[in-house]
Amino acid sequence: MFRGTHEAKVDDKGRLKLPADFMKLIAEKNYGPTFFITSRDGQGTEVWPMQEWEIEEAKKAVLPEDDPAKITWMRIVNHFGGVVEIDKQDRLMLPKKVRERFSLVNAEVVVTGQQRFLKVQTEQEADQEIAGLLAPKDESAKLMSIAEARLILAKRESPNL
């Protein structure tokens, strides 16, 4: 499982240099060189080993093609998403939409383990997110529609929850 937070760099071409601790786990788990990079909520960048991403896709595949929550989820992840391969210097080229949306070119970032995937944020975004979690300003903040779709999908995928 990916855990902890490590500092990293996205170079001027938009390539993320993966931290050594995460590269070690990638090798131990035999994840291989292929990753899916996306955003499932339009709020942050996620780096998924392809094996783990395919588990997420399989959960959605059993749902009807015209399911509105499934359609919303697919539109978001595919809008931002891209399949990439890690290079010999342990770098991943971030998809253009992700680079643009999250200002991830020539940037210092933090890479945080989220068990099955990695979250990539600028240090400022990560600090703001943690501050909001520790001391929320508005209890009545409404979730984004994609967040609502993710909740609906989670219930449908695991009806015993």
C-alpha cells in the first residue's frame, strides 16, 4: 500500500519524478511500467498503477451504460486521464489537461500515498487541504456533483455498506 507523503518535482516538460520510497513499492508489487493518471473529482491529480486502475474500471463496468453517475464519473476521469509509462529515470509524463488544471509544470509537489494510488499536489494546495480538514470553515459546504456521483457509485458497488 502507498502511504506517507514525499516531496517531488515536476520538471519544465511536465514529468513527475516519483519518490524513491514509492518506486521501491512499485517494484515490490510488480506493478510494471504502465500507469493511469487522472483526476476523479477535478480537485487533484491521481497516479494509479494500471493494475489498480483496472479494478476501479471493473467496478463501473458492471453498471448499466446509461447510469447517470457512471456517465459523470467516466466523463471526468477520461477528460483528465491518460495512460503513461514510467521512463528510465523514474518519471511519468503528466497528461496535458492535468498539467494545465493543477499548474504542474516546473513545480515542487508533494506525493501522498492513498493506499492503492498516489495523490499529487503542490505543497500550497496540500497545506490548504489539510488546514480545511483540521478546521473546516463552512459545515454546510455542498459537495460537487462528481462527489455525489462517487458516493452513489460506491453504494452500488458495495451494497452491504
